[in-house]
Amino acid sequence: MTGNTRGILLMLLFTIVLPFNDAITKILITDYEAGQLLAIRFAFLVVLLGLPGVFLPAPVILRPVGRGLLMVRGLLIATASLFYVSSLAYLPLATTTAISMLFPLIVTALSPFVLGERVGVIRYSMVGVGFIGAMLVVQPSLQGVGRGEMLALGAPRCFSVYVLMTRRMSGQSTQLGQLFWTSIGAFVLLGVLGWQVWRDPDAFGWGMIVLTGLFALVIYMLQIASLSVGEASVIVPFNYAALGTSAVVGYMIWGELPNGLALAGIGLIALSGVIIAVRS
């Protein structure tokens, strides 16, 4: 297989694993606070990635480039994760996933000002199409936007800054080294929050929490691997398959199915994101 073919298959596997991890988290969020769940998850990542000789050689761990900025990125991903996981308590899985997929649109809109990239008419038009799609998913009323939608909208905003920082730091460190120090930065914030809302899990809770940690490691590794073996412009559009797999998982477990307007909005978000990825 070519590198692009391997990358596409890895990305598709990522889109299958991701909604199951989110589904377990959605089950856990009814009994445990988001800060606690995420603190354990990132602690799990730090421990696994921080074992020298297993995933990362010691020099990558001890002497990374831009360690401080990597930890700042960790604070951003921790905040985005808090918004995302908290919204799962209020919204269908497919809706939360669709709103989180707005980050490429935000990155595209900001990249000329932050990265000095040239963005043409087509990509800017797709930002507008994606915004219309987001409104169809969120469906604001005269009373405003609901709590779940507000939380979900916070995730792509924080993650967009994270992505912009990642692009600025491209090539300065290995991807796994970046993930390790980013996880440390995330754990610094989430550890404090998790301690304040800590509730001792029972045996089932611990099992599910550990499972989400394993899933998270697999998800990050698949995402990194897929973009390491092929061209990003070819592989990234397949990330939007997660919109479909999340809808299927949500329907299988909870019988959740977005209404017609929301499905149309999800379609517009996916279309605009794919076109932006290809044009990039």
C-alpha cells in the first residue's frame, strides 16, 4: 500500500475508535465530574508515554524543544477537553462531535493573521458555509443557546488556538515528544480541578476510566501515525467520517438521532471542512 492509503486506513480506524471512547465518557459523566475523568486520562498518558525505552527515548523526554510552549498547549487541550466532555452530559454524541469539528474553519479564518498564510475566496466561503452548518446544529432560539451547546462551542475555539500553536512549532520536536509534554501541561490544570471534585470510583468506574485512558492513547497514536505516513491534504478529510460513526454509536446506545436541520448542518460542516482540507 502507498503511504496515503495506509494513512487513510489509520485515520478511518481513528474515526471508529473515537466515538466509542466518547460514549464511555458520556456514560461516566453522569457519576463523575469532567475534571476528574480527564485528570486520570492525562495522568495515564503521561505515565505510559514517560516510560523511557518503551515509547520515547530518554533524550526526547528530558530535552525537548519548546518545552514551556508545549505545556501551554497542554493547558489549551485541557480546557478544550473540559468543554467537550462537559457538553456530553447535555447533548447527543453526534451533535457534540459535529460542533467540535468546527475547529478547521476557525483555524482557516485566523491563519492569515496568526500564521501569515494566504487564504483564498473558496476557503473563506467554506468558513461561511460551515458557520451556517453550525447554526443548523446548534439551532439557537429566542432564549439563546443552551448550556450544552455553549460548552460544546468552547471546545473548537480552544482547540483552534492549540492547532495554530502546533503549526508554529512544526518540526521543532518529535510528535510523540510533543504529546508527552502537552499531556504534562494538561495534567497540571486538570490535576488541580480533579482533586477538588474527586469522588472515589467503584470497581466498574475504575475499569471504565482506565479503558478511556487506553482508548485515548490509541486515538492519539492513530492520529499521529496517519499523518506521519501520508499527505495531510489527502488524509485529513477522512477525519470527518467521525461524524457518521458518532451518529451510529449514539443511536445504538441511546437511540439519539439528530433532527433534520441538525443532520443538514452536520453535512455542511463536513463538506466545508473537506473542501478546506483539500484546498490547504
